[in-house]
Amino acid sequence: GYDHDLRVKHHTEALNEKHGAAAGKDDVLDIEIDSYIHCISAFVKLAQSEYALLTEIIPEHHQKKTFDSLIQEALNNLMLEGDNIVLAARRAIERRDYFAILTIFPVLRHLKMNKSEFDSTLQGTAASTKNKLPTLITSMETIGAKALEEFADSIKNDPDKEYNMPKDGTVHELTSNTILFLQQLLDFHETAGAMLASQVLGDTYNIPLDPRETSSASSYTSDFNKRLLSSYICKVLGNLQLNLLSKSKVYEDSALSAIFLHNNYNYILKSLEKSELIQLVTVTQKRAENSYRELIEQQIDMYQRSWLKVTENLTDRNMPVLQPGAKLKDKERQVIKDKFKGFNDGLEELCKTQKGWAIPDKDQRHFIRQAQKKVVSDSYRAFLQRCTNISFTKNPEKYHKYRPEEVEEMIEKLFDTSA
């Protein structure tokens, strides 16, 4: 309806403002999309009224030809405006403003919804007149499908630039923009599916083409288009994943790379689950949710490895065999001192560095902190227990700097710049 299409127009304008669409007289958003949609409906109604009036005045054998010539100017203006939308879309693609392309979708959907009434109204007119709307629909489907494919390629080829990487490892702009685009596409999933279907053969996406597999031709077409759109969305998400993996290598710190990938994978999964995108994705990728969860867990494991250089100081490796009351040799005392110093320095360094990193998801942040607190705290308590009643220095406070509770408090402040 009108309200929905108007919302699309305004929302798309907001998106382009956010994503820096190039301004210009040929900007697809400068065209009054909602107004054009109403002009399509108005043309059909006015043409029908014109024909009804004409049948009362013009002899029957002249009616069709007269009607044909009467509607030409209005029809040509309507088609010209449609061609302008296609032209503006083509220019938007050239400047890689893919969000602007979304404006075509409500127009195309409306044209297709009105096509049968359009055809019925123009029945008996010249072939050139009847072909104008199908030609415009084909142009829109072609340019729309081209935009979708180029958008998918742009995700794959988005350059890895250090200046463009979030310093704190948070969600990359490419990820949020990609998800936003796919969510917008969801509003027009039937139009988008048909658009892709108009341009490709089924075997491009390994989708069976035998209509006998479904109960009717229309449900088959709908199912086929849905699978095609699902495959397209999975392709975009696959391209995004590969690009993020490549981007993560820009970071010199492997733990920050892991936090970056964790944040992005988690954002993708949560966004899919919050919208109906996950239902579309699972049409062709049944394990999509589990796959993302596995990727997230892998990155948490990778991050936790950064703490091994801290906790390895607390192991029994090189630890002297301690007999109660026995006096330690200088070398043995030094081993214990080095272990304390290694732990203290490593703890301070990691806490200082990782405090400035980001994990926007509150639940994930809590989970990662708690897991790290437990591992480090348990190891530290066990180490302190082993060193109880052992005299390895005249200045124990120099080495035993932190109580276990203080270590836990330090870890609790990770990923929090305000702490």
C-alpha cells in the first residue's frame, strides 16, 4: 500500500544519508517513487474510464485504434518516467550506491501486481503499445538483478585497509551495511526472487527445475524463487565471511583478530535470528545457525590462547620439588621469582591492552570475562597454594602483588574503556 511504499522511500533516503550516497539530479531517490506508483494505478483507472466513454461516442470498428492513439501520450510519459528510474538505478550501480537500487523494488512489485489489469485494459491496441509495460518490467528486473550480483561482488572485494579497521575490534561497517541491505531486501523477497529467476538458469544454483516436484506451477515458481533468493543471501554472507577473515589479518595481535571475528560473526548470527532472514537462509543452508555458533566458539578459543602466556607461569614446569622446611637454592628461588614476575607483568600488560577492546554484545562480554576469570583465578590460587610457607624472598609483597580477588576484578574490567 501507499504507506508502506512511502516508508520504503523515506527509509531508503535515510539509509543513503547514512551510507553517503552521492548527490545529483539523477539520484534515484530524487524521483518521487510513491507518486510514480500511484500514477501507474491512476493510468489504468483513467484509461478504463476513457475507453468506457469512447465506446459511447466512437463507432465500434474505430474504437480500438482511437483508444490506442488517445492513451499514447499518457502511456509514453508513464514509461519515460519508468525508464528514468532504470537510468538512475544504472547510475547508482556505477557509483556503487547499492542502497539506492532498493527503490526499484516497490515500483517493480507494483508494476507486476497491476500487469494483468494493464494488459486487459490495453487489449486490442497495437503490439507496440501492449509491449511497453513488459519491456519496462524486463528492464527493471535486469538492472535489479545486475545490482544484486554487483552488490555480492562488492562485499567479496571490499579492500582491507588498516585505516578502515576498528581499533577496538568491534563490528565492521561492511558487516552492518551488508546485513542492513539484506534486511531491506527481505521486505521485497518475492520481487527479489523473481528478479534473480528472470536472469539465471536454475542449475546455476543447483536447484531442481522439474515442476512435477510440487503440486502446482505457481507454488513451484514461488518455491524456486525462494530457493534462488536463499542461495543469493548465502552467497553474500559467504563473501562477507571471506572478506572479514581477510580483514582480520590486518591486526598484528592475533587475539584482537579473534575478538574482531567473534564480534562480526556474533552480529551476523544475532541479526539473522532477529529478522526473518534466518528462515530464508535455512531454505538452502540447514546448518547456518550451528555453523555461525561454531565459528564464534572457535574465535573465543583463539582469544583465550592469548592468556596462556600469563597462566603458563603458574604451571609446575621448572618448579623446584619443595620439601617442607627445606632450604631453597638460589636457582630455585629465582625460578619462583620469575614465575611471579612473569604472571604479574603478563596480567598487567593484557589487562591494559584488552581493556580498550570492544565486545558490544553484553551476554558474550559477560561469558568471555567469566570464563577467563575462572581459568586465571583457579590457576593462580593453585599456584599460591603451592608457594605457601616457602621462603623464596625477603620481599614477598614485591612478587605476590595481587590477591586472587584483585586478579578477578582486573579481568572484570576487560572490554570496558570506562573502567
